[in-house]
Amino acid sequence: MVNMELIGADILDLLDNKGAFFLTGDENKLNVMNIGWGMIGYLWSKPMFIAAIRPSRYTYSFLQEKPEFNVCFTKGALNEQLMIVGTKSGRNIDKRNIAGITYIPSKTNSTPVIKEADFTIECKVVYSQPLDPNTLPEEAKKSFYGGFNAEDVHTMFYAEITDMY
């Protein structure tokens, strides 16, 4: 059983203000990106993490192949690495080789986690749904989808939290 009491205000603050490492794939083919959007709570009587990923992101294809991911939070030690994974695409660099990050096996899925992380959430996707571009609020279109491309609106990945530590 996952202890949701481990999710504190500091974790939510990190996600909102700094981002977190979002890992997909496995030890042979891994991608890592920085996410700043996500929701943590309960759905269908299960603890869930809901991630918003655009179809244009390299990570999206990983989730289509293997519907699982891990989210690793850092309180400061990995700030430089978090910036690298947020500004460089895995299409162009192998993110398994970023200095200062050690990838280790996760406990509940085949996607590695970051050993140096302060907090980790392991997840298995149970459902995904693209946002409907026709029903997005105009303010969201302007603020987050400048130049609005209806084909690159986020898909929401609803994932059961299988472990946290």
C-alpha cells in the first residue's frame, strides 16, 4: 500500500516552482525530461499521478511503447542536471550519460530512478486522454499554447502510484 502522507507541501512546491525529473523507458533505452505540471491525488480508489505530456516530446513515444514512468524530485543538489534534461532533447543526447546522475533499478517497474533524488514516485499508466483543443479555455490557449497547434495539445497520462520513497 502506498502511503500518500509522504506527499508534502514541499514536493508540490518543487513540482510547481522547479520541476522534477520525469523518466521513461528502461535501462537500455531511457529518456529523462523536466516536468512542471502534474497532479497527485486519488482516482478510481487508487493513488494517482497525472502527467501532461505533449505528443511532440520525445518522451511521448516512450510512453506509447511502455506505459510506465517515474518522477524524481530534488531539493537542490541536481539543479544543473534538471536544467539540462529540461532544455536538451533525448533525440539529440543520451541522457543516461549526464554527469552527477546515477540511474538505479526502480522497485515496481522497468524504468530506472535517480539514486541522488530526494523523493521518488513510481507509476504505471492506467489511462491516457488527449486534451480537447476545442474546449480549452482561451486564456490557456494564449498562455500555454502560443501559436496554437491543436495537434500538439497535451495528453494526460493517468498513472497509478505503485511506490513512493
